[in-house]
Amino acid sequence: MATRIFSGIQPTGQKHLGNYIGAIRQYVEGQDRGEAIYCVVDLHATTVPFDPAELRRSVHDTAAILLAAGLDPERCIFFRQGDVAEHTELCWLLSSVTAWGDLNRMHQWKDKRELLESRQGAFLSAGLFLYPVLQAADVLAYRANEVPVGDDQRQHIELMREIARRFNERFGGVGRDVLVVPEHRIPEVGARIMDLQRPDSKMATTGGTEQGTVLVLDEPEVVAKKFRSAVTDSGTEVRRGEGKEGIANLIEILAVVRSVAPEEIEREFEGSGYGDFKGAVAEAVVEYLAPVRERYAELRADEAALERTLAEGAEKARAIAAPVLADVREAMGVGPPR
Ligand code: ATP
Ligand code: MG
């Protein structure tokens, strides 16, 4: 059987280079490698304070970025999470085999909780706590084998695997697994793109610096300026190493954009100054993102077409998820017997 790949992406219109390199690039490649299923996770977005009209817009923004980046509805299943009710139903069913203590240990929960609590009066939803269960349901509803996401999702994928194992143990028969335990696929290069201004923390939608975060839809001049002002170190060598997180990050980025190993970049820029090197990275990234920006403008302008694409995708997704849910309900004794 072909490898089934699943990934969900947050509907933040502002996708950054880290998202592109760590995730989106892999989604596109996944279409050639297996049966690829991708969704824009509007339900996950409701776990932190949000605006309903803005949520709708962001789903369209994100869908247009993904399609512009190369997701092809003929070669993958691409839909909006909230259109397929199996995700939420499975989330509830899986919560019975998810340990409260495990959820309470998740770094993302702890970090976002802290962030929200530091903002006076910010509402901390139960949904934020359950986020990893919904994420597990997203993947397990399709019996996907592989989840291509960045290294920052390691803990959530581990929990998802544990949930699948526990479900099979508790509700599967001898030699009869109901759910597939998926593998985490982390990109070899670019799994963690760092903030250009704070190279010790990852480029991120929440909590990153504005100058240090390169957006996929940034104007070329803006991209160039962000790279020119990237924080480096007091040394002179274009090489990765202790205390050289800034330069190492730029090396990784250029390696990905050029599809070569980081070592090759180090060899090429031996003896070059930081200024020249940054210029080369900026130029390469601008060229890398330009076609995405152009296609995005076209796709985003036609909301009716975007909605049609998402609706067709949801129908295909449901066709896979519904029988899995039927098996889960049957195994758990929920609803009438089959
Ligand atoms: P947030 O700060 O709200 O968590 P984010 O910028 O981390 O947002 P996500 O929506 O959490 O973005 O992640 C989307 C995908 O991009 C995930 O697969 C994640 O692993 C990947 N990703 C996010 N940031 C980076 C990064 N700096 N480098 C590589 N991959 C990344
Ligand atoms: Mg994240």
C-alpha cells in the first residue's frame, strides 16, 4: 500500500520562511511520494482568542498560499478541517485514551498558557489543552503512516503515537489494530529555521521578532532588508559552529533553497565576508519565493474557486475518514452494533 501522508496547517495568513521550509516544502514533495492529505486547521485556530470574520479570511489566505506553493488538488486531498466532522468526533473518542497528565506536560500547552496568562484578561480555553488530541484525531482518522512536520511538533507526534497504541491495546482485538501508529517525518535540512534577529529561538508566528521573521508574501525589498540586518557574530567565517547560530541559520536556509548540503555552502563561501554572504542568501530567497507570491495573488482573488476546491477536498477526505470512525465506534461500543 502507498504511504499515506497527513498534515494540518494553521490558518495564519502570515506564513513565514520557517513554515515554508519546515512544512510546506515537504507537503509539495509528499504528493509525489505517496497519498497526501492536507488540511487547513480552522478548528485548531479556535483554541486561542480569535475573530470569526478574520478566521474565514485566514483560511482563504492559507489555502491560497498552499496552492500557490504547489499543492495540486488533483494529486492530493486538500480541505478545511471544520468541513469534516469526523475530526471532532474522533477527538472526543480519543480523549478517553489520552492521559490528562500527558496533555499537561506538553511544551506547547505550557508555553501558550504562559503567554496568554501574561496578557491580562486573556481567556485560556479548554480547547488549548485538548489541542494535541484533536491533532491526533486529524491524523488517525485517515490511518496515515506519516506526518511531515517540523521538529517543534516532536512531542505532539509522540503523544499521538501513544494515543494510537493505547487505543489499539484497549479496544483492538488480538492481531487487530484499529488505528495506525504514524511516523514523524522531519526534514533533514531546515527542520528548525531560526529568527534572523534572535538566532537562538525559532522563527515563529507567535513570539518572533518582526525584522527576524521573513514572510512568504513579503515584498522582495523587505526580504532583502531582513537578511541584510540579520544578526551574526563577531567572527568572519561562513561556517557553522559554537556561537555562530546566526550564520549557521543562514547557511541552512541557503542550502535548502539551493537543494544542496550545508557543507557545500560552507565550501563555496570560504573566504567571503558576511556582507556578501548575506546578499547571496537574500537574493536566493527572493527568487525562491517570487513565484509563490505571484500565484498567490491570482488564487486569493477568486474566493468562490477556493471554496469549491476546499469542498471537493472535504468530500474526498470524508470518504476515507467515515469508515475509520465507524470502526472506532464499533470497537468502543458506541452507537448501535454493526
Ligand atoms: P506558532 O508560533 O503559533 O506555534 P509557528 O510559526 O510555529 O506558529 P505552526 O503553525 O505552529 O507555525 O507550524 C506550522 C508548521 O511549520 C509545522 O510543521 C512546524 O513544525 C513548522 N515550523 C514552524 N516554525 C518552523 C521553523 N522555524 N522552522 C521549521 N519549521 C517550522
Ligand atoms: Mg508552532
